[in-house]
Amino acid sequence: MDVHLKYAFGRFQEQFGSGPGLGPGSGTNLMKIDGVEPSFIKSVYRAAAALYRTDPWKRLRPGHLFGVRVGKDLDWPGKKQLFSCIQFIGGDGGDTGLYMFRSENDAKKMTGPRETIRVPNVEVLRVTYELDTLLLPSNKRFVMSLALEVSGENRYPVIDVGRCTTTGELQFRNPTLEELRFLYAVMKGACLLHPLLQQDQGSAPKWSRVIYFEPFIETVDVQWPAEMAKGNDVVAVTISYPPGRGYQEKYSSSSSSTPTKHSEAPKEETFINVKSNAAVCFRHCMLCKEEINREQLACCGHCSAVVYCSSLCQKQHWKEAHKDVCGHYKAMMEREEELAMKIFIFASSAEQPCKWLESLGIHQKGMWRRKCGCYSHCPYGLLPVPGGLRDSWGGLDENEYPHDSPFHNHFRDGISSSILLSSWPEYYNLRSLPLTSPVADILSHPLTVYYILTALSISSKNLLLKNKEVILHYVGPEGELDWMPAFAEIGHLLHGMGNIQIIMVGPEVPTNLSGTTSGIGSRVRVNLVRGLYQDEASYLPTPHVIVALNCGLGSYSIWAGALDLIKSMNIPSYFTNESELSCLDGKQVLRSAGLHISYPVTPNPFRSPVRIFGTSTNFPSYSNCFLLGVNT
């Protein structure tokens, strides 16, 4: 009897839901929308299926409300966002779906502790994933006739707009074409962005089963299908948690430009002289570029991000430029705690690079010679090569650097197993390195490459797992040309997987090394080519992946030709930058080149733990700090 009751109750839940939600789909049919094309509906169903595969309901509950923006207000009817708040329901029972509300206030009114509250005259756009066995006959015919993509194994989205009347009854209608376009962009953006939410361990009560998340705001470019495009191929989708994270819309000629995130702008000019902790021996005034000693620094009193020589320059720059970006800069500075890697037990702030290296006993030694300016006179790739591996690592103790040896503890049934890493603690534990070892500062480059190939680029990962070769174009190498002993670690991490051919291309490759090939381990081969990437790429084997680390997209005009080539090649390409500000500049450069950011700006788990400093700014900056990608 218990079995029969359990089965009956399960069927009841599947058909009628329980807990949050407004019940099963209403039976609306998208084919009845005026002017809708079958290709339009197919694109919406593909986006819904893609969202379902990422399973946001595993972590998200109805109480997790998210702010959304799609493009600019001017892009939509009424010159405002059609929906500004979303929630995922079904993680704790009831209907499985996505609800979109006109405002955050509407969402809060309808979100009860155990169920969705029917609030009169509040509209909600619903995407309810229903079992195929429970679809109405008309919807079954509609799904079959268009061969629409299934979500999961046996579910299809039913999309409608619901509204509760004053008498408590529910009324449903089909969404409009513009509402469907908006929904498509939100679902595509949510696929990429919700996995980036970081759990906030500190704020959650010990007894709570609900996951608490750190505040979050990020933007990704979503490409419109041909049938949805209206003059622009892409649209910027921004998702924030909680919804109160603010935006400042900057109007420009591009309707797909990204809204700017910011904290509340200062209401008055506030200035303060500080002895900045983020000073190198000498800095430069943001306005007049005069060299100033750390004892004489003046910083903006609101954001603390910009350095000046005097209050006079400070006030002048405020009027000319800084007033408009101060709130944005403050939001960037507030990420300092998030980006700092406090697991390491060594000085991790290179205020003065030479003194930092001296404190560790590695100044002007081995590969560390590229970490300060003492050897800037020596061309990249031509530093005198020391004796053995220990000398390359600056004479660190035997247990403080990775040895040229395989991993003996990664075998299953006598067969080597792949090593997939996602953090520095995993790597240090794997190599049995103490957290006092500073090698992560140099290993950030090779391990970022390894992370891209094995975690971000699925096609490259599959090739390696099949014991095949991956060709990687490494654009714009500089100090890395003297770090080949560190790049040998990639070969050890492959551990029985395929091979990697790294082709380093850039104007800093020495003439006498151009065209040479070196094997750094049995599974990694490095070719060096001098020249601009756009000039040399046609002579090189076609890559599976392109990378450019600490690339400074917004700082070098020569990137224009390389980006045009990357666009035409349509090869997955990943870039790293040192700070969030440089990422912002880089995103603008990529969009100007017609490239769509398909892997959003994300903190790199293998960024260097050593903080570095700009000459005129105090932004949290680390080598390879942020990752972003195109054509992925």
C-alpha cells in the first residue's frame, strides 16, 4: 500500500506541483502569437534546454532574487526593461521553472516562505518545465510538429504570462514577441552567469539549508539568432545578486554596450591625504604625471583608487573626469578582499618588487630576475641560464619548488589518471609544497594555460583525454620566454593524457630564437616565432585554442590586427588581465573588433597571489587576475 501511495503522491506532485509556483502550464501555445516564426520558437526552446542543463535549481531557491538588464532601456517598448527581477523555483519542491517579474517589489510580494503568493494585478512571465506525458494535446502536437528541443530527458518548457485577479483567480496569456526576445536573452545569459555565484560561508546561519551567496554582478554578451536580431548581432545581459546592486547607464552609439556597475556615487567632493599602503617607492600623479614619493600621496577620499600629487590636481581631475567614474572605481576597490589569496604564508604584496624578492631571498636569482626591473636591459628569453632546476627557482629549499618528476600518486589499477585542478590549494597539496613557497607567482602562467585547456575549453580537454595533441597559439609572450622550467610542469600535469604544442608568437621573441623548437618534457613542445600574430599566423598550424596572458588589450593598438584575425578564424580564445579596470577596457576593445564575449570576466583561480600596483592607481591587481573569452 505504501508503494502505491508513494507512486500516487508522486504523480500528483508532477501534475499539480506543490510548494512554490502557480501550478502547471496554462496550455498557452506560442504558435498563436501574431507574427511568430517557427525558427523564433525553436531558438527559445534551445535556450530553455540550455538553461535546464546547467541545473540552477541545484543551488538556487525562490528566495534568491536576481536583478536583470538586457541591453538599454531604449531597446524595449515603453523605453524601459520589460522585466527587472527573476527567480528560479523548484529547487525545494513544486514546479520547476523560471519566473520573471516587472519589478523587485512584485517579486518580493509574490515570494512566500513556502509557496508563491497570488497578488492581485501582478504579472509574472513563467517558464515551467513540464513532463512530456503531462502536456496538453495541443502542445504535444505543437512540440512534435516543430521538432522542438527537449529539456533534460523528458521535459518541455511551457511559457505564459500569468496574472491574478482581485477575486483570486489566475488568468494567462501568451507572451508578446518582445517579451519572448527578452526571455531568450535572459535564459542565455543566466546559463553562463549563475554558475559564477560564490557561496558566502560566513553569513549563513549554521542551521540553514539555504545557500547564501556573495554579492554578484556580471555582464555577458548574448548573440541574437538571425530571426531576433534588430540591427545589432549581440546584446549585453547583466545579472546581479541581490537585485539592489546598482547600475549607471551610459548612453553611447552602440545599443549593445554594457551597463556600468557602480556603488552609490558620492554626493560631494571628498578628498583625503593618505600614506597609501598601496604605494611603490615612487608613483605618478593621475593628472599631471609628476613623480611623487609615497609619503606625499593624495588619494580620492571616496574610492581611494586614484593617486595624486596634491589636492590641487585632485580637485581638477574630479571636475574633468573622476566625478563620473568614482562610484564605479569604488565598486572595483571593494573586491580587494575577494581577490586576495590569504591561504599563502608569505608576503604577498609587492609594493617594491626588489624588496619583496629580497625578503624571500630570491632577488636577482633564476627565473625571479623577471619579477623586478633589475634585468630589464636583458632581452626577453636571453637571461643567462643557471645550472640546475633549483637554481632556476632561485635556490629555494628542496621542498619549496616543483621537481622535474611525475605524480606517482595518480594511478588507478596501474594506469595513470588525468589530473584536473581548480585551485592553488589542490596543486600545492598535489605537489606537497608548503604554503610558504612563492612559486605560485611564476606558475600562474603555465597553470592558467593548463586550466584553460582542461577546464574551460571542452574540445581541448576531450582531445587530451583521447591522448591526442592540442595546438595552442600563445600570443605576446614576454617574461614567460625565460620561464620554460616552469612551463615543464604542464607536461607532468598531463599525466598520461595527450600532448600539447605551444607556439609562442610575438615581437619580443629574440631574433636568434625565432623558429626554434624545444621539448620541455615528454608531452609539451614549445615553438618560438618572432613577429606580430596577424602576420605570422598563416604560416602556423591551425590552433585549437588561442591564449594571451596579461594581454593589456586596451593598452596596445597592435591588437587590432590580431583581433580581426581571431574573429575570422573563429577559434576559442582566452585572455587574462591584471585588474578589473583593464578588463573593462579590454571588453570595449573586443566589442569594437566585432567579437562577442562568450566567456564572461571571471576571477582566475590560478591568478598570482602577489599583489602588484599601477603607477597612478590602487586597484586590486594580480598577474592573470581575470579571465575572459571569445568564440568559446
